[in-house]
Amino acid sequence: SELKESKLDIVVTGNKEGIIMVEGEAAKVEEEVVVKAFQEAHSHIKEIIQMEEEFASQVQRDKKDFPLPEIEEKLRKEIEEYAKAKIESIGADWTKEKKDGYLEKIREEVLTKFQSIYPDMEGDFLLILEDLKKKKMRQLIAQEGKRWDTRKLDEIRSINCEVGILPRVHGSGLFTRGRTQSLAVATLGTSADEQRINGLQREEISKRFMLHYNFPPFSTGEARFMRGPGRREIGHGFLAERALLPVLPPEDSFPYTIRLVSDILESNGSSSMASVCAGSLCLMDAGVPISEPVAGVGIGLVKEGDRTFILTDIQGLEDRFGDMDFKVAGTRSGITALQLDVKISGLSLEILKEALERAKEGRNFILGEMEKTIKSPRDQLSRYAPHIAILDLPQDKIGDVIGPGGRVIKGIIKETGAEVDIDDMEGKVTVSSADDESTKKAVGMIKGIIEDPKVGKVYLGKVKRVTDFGAFVEILPGKEGLVHVSELSDRFVKNASDVVKVGDEISVKVLNIDELGRLNLSKKKAQSTEER
């Protein structure tokens, strides 16, 4: 119950020195509150570690040593002598293609030169080259204040946004940041499309918002099989989903199930945060009335001795060779989701505070770029989206709408083509259809069922049966009345079949309702009323 009321839900891990990992979501919470939560969590972490150490001292088990495999020093020295100067000659202003091509050339040269001398050690060659590349990247940042792609430490890659690029879907958004691109597509459905999940206690959980993240091999220039989502895809999708969830409208004001699919078309870092941005654009294009746009940015860190360098909008190389990957998503009002992984022993609260401030600056800049394309949700949904109407249904009328054996509700569905779902616990009817006319027609028929006929009111009814003494006319679904032969016309009528036949639609007026609930109708009185 406390979690439902809470505006912040995060999991924090750490050691005595600092924080190592964070995973969580928030309801547009300010940075100061998150830092306070980190501080509170770390104080408890230190208490738990103290208990663990006390327990370990009581057990007194010998600690096992697991040495990592080491690269032969002679091999390392020879490759470094050959390749170090070449890698260090890479210019900071070179394009990505030029750098990648030059590094591939060095790799091929190293393999050709050393493969015969050190057979079966190609893996070690590549590890040494990776280490040299890592040193070069970190050296640029620490010594020159430049990044691998020439950006400043707080600079964000170029951004391009588009919406409505796929005309047939309910909403679409394309977000490109540098060489990372996400195409998000929105599909709106009814409550019948909600995802049902079995909970740990066998309870059924329904999700009306889903975000699925796809990372095809071609996004990184690879030719591999397209397989189902793995842990990475599921984790990235869940992070982006949590980032957007706080801005969605409540179900009672927007009764749609929402599915977003983010396809990564190219990737060079922070594709999950690109999915957040593309998803936000997509929701607005679909006409989903979100409270605010959401954006996300990846914050990195390079720590050299006592000096720390915080990087805004990290790319793939900085993620791989840096010391931190801190993903922060939110609106201008505050944070909605965050995820932290580090490769060093721990981060101090001061570093995390600075990283959050940098993320806020970056997030606001990205939101500004997104707003140049679309500032707020569209006024109308796509014409291809389902049209939904919700009616409150009195408990005593549920049976009337369903009818014996479902006859009435099946008739409504067949006649209108709309889908009709009844929640008999809540007393609500959801009507949906691909076109507005079908929805309105089904709503009218349901209202007719739950509405009681009123004496003196004129209805447009359909002739169901014709007898010698009159015609039976259905004025509301499931509600028929008799138009006596004397009430069919101002003139004398011998046989009712001379005036009406089955299937005719005629206006009739309710004269009275007898003690058995039977309706007495008049065609001639309806005509005189309409003439007046």
C-alpha cells in the first residue's frame, strides 16, 4: 500500500565507499529528492555491510582466490610498440568512418604480423588493441577535454525529430541523435487488448500500456539471425516503458490500451533513451493526451586518479570504455525513470548529484529540440484508431443488455459491427468500432435498452408482427408494443396488413403502459403530434 502512494521507487546497491547500481522509477520527482533517497539508501547499505562483516567474522571461512588470466607481457610489449603510436595518431576531428577504417587497418596489420609468431593468440591481440583504444579515448578526455567524436564534455549529438511518417498507423515518431535512431509506432486498442500477466500470488495483472523494444542486428551493421527478444531487449523496453508511464492519462478519461514498439534502426549508444524520446513523439502524434513530453539522456564518467570527467549523451565507445552508464529520463518537471551501472568501486553522492544536474540540462535541451517538431498531443486521434465509448450500466439492466443466451448483445454486434464488452462487476459497457458511426449506433441501441419507454413520447419503431387486430412494433431494443388497428390511421382500417408490413419503420406514440408493463402505441397520434 505504501508503494502505491509513493512517488519514488528505486533499488540501490553499493559498498562502504559509494553507490554501484540504481534501478527505479519516479512520478516526475526533482533531482534533490533523488539525491536524498541515494543518501538514505547508502546509510542503510553501510549498516547491512557491517552486519555481513560481523557474520563473516563468526564463520571465518577462507577466502578463495580466482586469478584472472593474464596476457603474456612479451606479447603485450611487442604489439604496443607496433600499434600504440598508430592509434595515438588518430585525430580527434576525424570522422567516425575514418577512425573505424583506420582501426580496422591496424587490426589487420597486427594479425598479419604476429599471427605466425604467436599462433592461437588472436584473442589476446584484440584485447591489447582494445586496451590501447581505451587509453586513447580516456587520454583525449583527461588531457585535452575532447571526446572521441570531437564534442565537448557537456555537448549533445545533433538531433532530428519527425512525426507522422507512417500514414496508416495510429501514431509514429522518428528520433535521431547522432548515429542512434529509434522509430516508434503506436497502436491503440480496447480493454480487450490489455496484456494479462499471472502474478506471483496467482492474481491476474492487467497492463494497458506496453512498450516493446527491438534491436535488429542491422542497427549495428551486423548480419545475424533475427531472434526473439533477449534480456537486453526486455530490460531496455521496460526502462523506456517506466519512463513514459507517469505522463499517461488515467483510464477513466482515456479508455484505450496503448502499445508502443521502438525499432532501433541504427545504434551508437543510448538507444533506450532514444526509445523514450521517440515514444514521447509517437504518443503525441497519436493524440494520446500525455501530461508532458518525456526525454532521456545517457550520462557517462571517466575517472583518472582524483579527477572526474562527466560526459553528457555518451556514445557506444564511451559506454564501453568509460566508468559509468547513467540513464536518466523525465520531463521538465522532474525524473520519471533512472538506471545506473558503474565499472569502478563506487560513486560518491557528490558525483551522482553532479551527474543528475548534467542529465537535467541535457534532458531540457533535448525536450526543446523535440518541441520544434511537436509541442503537445494532437487534438484528434488517427482516423484509423478505434472509436470507443463507455456507458454506465445499472446493475438491474445488465441482463436486459445481454438478453437470453446473449441474444440481445449478439444482435447489437451483428447489426452495428461494433465490439461490445460488459464489465458486470463495475457496471460498465465499452463499445468500440473502427468507425464512429458504428460506435454511435451501438451506443444508441444500448441506451434504448436501458431507457424505459415514456408515455406521450414518439419513437421510431420497426414492425415485427402483423395480425388481424393490429401490428406489434419494437420501439426500443427488446421492447415491443401493440398498435391496435384503430390506431393505425385516421381512416377506417379493416386489416392492419393494408397499412403496414413486417420490417416497416414507423413513428408511434406511447399511449399508456398497463399494469403488466405492456405498451399501447398509436401511429395516428404520432402523426398528429409531428404535424403540430
